[in-house]
Amino acid sequence: MRRYQTIVIAMALDERDLTTLRHAAYFAQAAGSQTVYMAHVTPTFDLPPEAAVQSPDVVLPIDEDIEHRLRQIYTEQQIEFPPGTRIECAVRQGSMVPEIVRLAAQKSADLVCLSRRPHEDHDPLSDSAVKVLRIAPCSSFLIPASVVPRYDRILVPVDFSEHSREALDVAVAVATSNPGAIITVLHVYEVPIGYYKTGRTYEEFADIMKNLAERQWDEFLLMVNFRNVPWNIRFELSDKVPKVILAVADEIDAQLIVMASHGRTRPAAMLLGHVADSVAWKANRPLLCVKKKGEVVNFLHALLQLFDLE
């Protein structure tokens, strides 16, 4: 958890902010974070003409008014960040996605925290939050509104890559700061399309793939230190990986999903893997997408592709 020294919190200026702040404070406490930026992006700093005419001497400039409201939310709700943590407000003008991502890059953030409404009740800010998670240059934490920050049951999908080992290490760190937590590791395997060319049945080849996955897990396990955190491993057969992840999360009532980010060939999604991207759009549970800091190579190109600007 020490890796999250600089945290950016995207504030919506509505009821979701309290939940987002509480989760961010939990991570900040566990990590001993040095700096937290409460950030809000507004389309414009221009005052409505009627407001300027009616009260020219009492209306604050919009950026100052927003900063005041951010600090008011933080102080009134008595959110407890670690002693000595510097709390800063960052008010930006423009579109949420590029501005939050740009802020994270400029501040060399380790974690971006974002709120969202339930999948069936999406709004534009929720959709923007998923897009930020997709292209952010650091780990991102997507938090549904009104979810209590307690992580007793943590689900970690793995594919035995270095990225998924990184995600599992983060999940262990979260669990150690939450006594009694248990980690469920999930690996979804599938039967290759051309299995029939081997002369074996689907069921026979499914057994072969499961045995292979179990051997890969045994090798993978040698690189993981669970630090006495209880854990279990599940192997599930399916070619619909995101669907299985969401189903298992529901089955165990996971309070946190920790996933790795993987590169893809399509430039617009190069910073978040296909599986993590799909889960992010549909999950109604806290989702921590783990990225190696400094991993972004072609960030600007990805951003332009995302907005169909090239």
C-alpha cells in the first residue's frame, strides 16, 4: 500500500463525494499518503450573466466557489486522512476525462479515485469515470455510490502474467490492512477453438486446459507472498471472462475487485485490457485497476484515439 503516496480524487459535487472520500481516506491511511488532490472539472469558469448582473459584488468567481465547496465537503464530513497529509484542491476547466488524466500525469499521481452510479443508473459522469480509468497513467479506483469502505472479501482475477501478480500483491496489501479479509483468486480458462483437430472431445480438452492452469498456478504461487492472508483459488471454464468475473463477484459478495491492466493492440484501449475494460463498465462493486506507474508509453496517441480525434 505504500505505493499510493499521491492520490487524486475526482469530485462530482454531489452525494457521491462522501463515499469517494471515505474510500480514498482508507487507502491514504493504509499507505501513509503524502498528498491528496480533491479535483473537480467544470465546463466553464464564466459566470451566468444573470448572476453577474444581480449580485456583482457577492458572487465568487466560479473556480474559487468550487474550491470553497470542496474544502467544505472535506471539513464538514470530518474525513480522516493521515496526519501530515497535504490536502490540495484542484479546479480545472474543460472536459472531465482529459483534465483528470492530465492532472494525474502532472502531479505524478499513484492512484485516481472516481465515483459512479450503479450500472443500471449511469449518468455522463459515471461513464466519464470509466473512461478515465481506461487511460489514466496510474492505478485507478472506481467506487460505486454509497458503498462502505470495508474489504473483507477481495476478488482477484489472474492470468498468471506479471501484471496480474502485481494486482495480487496490491490485494494482499489491502487485506493486511483490513484484519479478517480473505482473498479469492480467480482464473478463467477456455478450450481453444481448434481443439477438435487433436481428435479429442471438448470435455477431454477442457480437462487438459484445467490441468495446465493448475500447473501454471503452482508456478505463479512461488512468486506470491500472501503474508498469512487467507486465500482460495477458483478455476472456471468459460470463453466469457468478464461475465464469469462479475458472476463470481456476486456469488462471494466481493467487497473489492482488484484487476490488472493489460495493453491491447487497439491504440484507444492500449492502457486497459479488454477484460478489465468490460468489467469496469458493468461492475457495481468497488474496482481497483492496478497499473505499473510509468507504464504509459503512447498516452497522447491513446487519448486522441479515445475521443476520435485521429
